[in-house]
Amino acid sequence: MPRGLTSSSGGMVAAATSSLPERARAGRNYDYRYAWIRDQCYAGQAAAIAGTLPLLDDAVRFVSLRLHADGAKLSPAYTVDGGQVPDQRQLELPGYPGGFDLVGNWGEQAVSAGCPG
């Protein structure tokens, strides 16, 4: 059952934001509309402490499915249904002042290039 920012597949988005600048005029934006494995684990731990077992079950199920499917090629983030995060692309819309009109995320490419996650 979907709850808040958690989908029926158990994937929980980090936040419902897109195209917010990392820093003004820095050339990078944040798109947090994805389920980050690290955040899923933290949310699961918080749910366990709070005794919110259905949310804990969702977080464990989502991460477990990704681990079983991807193993050593586990990505840092997925779409809420477990798909690959799309590459960044530009939209034909004005962005936040000082930001850019981008959606998607470059997290997978950064990890592949050896950048810290």
C-alpha cells in the first residue's frame, strides 16, 4: 500500500523535488524523485525503531529485490518501481533561478566514474 512518498513496490523517494540547484550557478541540480538504496536502509532502520513494521517490510523488500536482481552491480538509486534512473536531460521549461531545467540524475555515472556517492 502506498504511503506518503513510498510506492506500492516499497520504493521511497528521497524528496518530491526536481531541478533545484545544488548551489546557485554551480551547473548542477538535484533530482531526488528516486529511491536511494542508502536512504531506504536508513528509513527501514527508523521504521524498525518506531515499530512501523509495514514500512520496514517495504524498505527491506525493495532493497532485497534490488540486491537479488543486480548483485554486485547494485546502483545507488532506482525509480520507485525498481527501474534504472534515467540520465539527466534538459526540459523545455524555465528552471529555478540560478538552476537549470534538468530531470534525471547522474548518480550512477558518478559512481561508475569512481566519484564518492
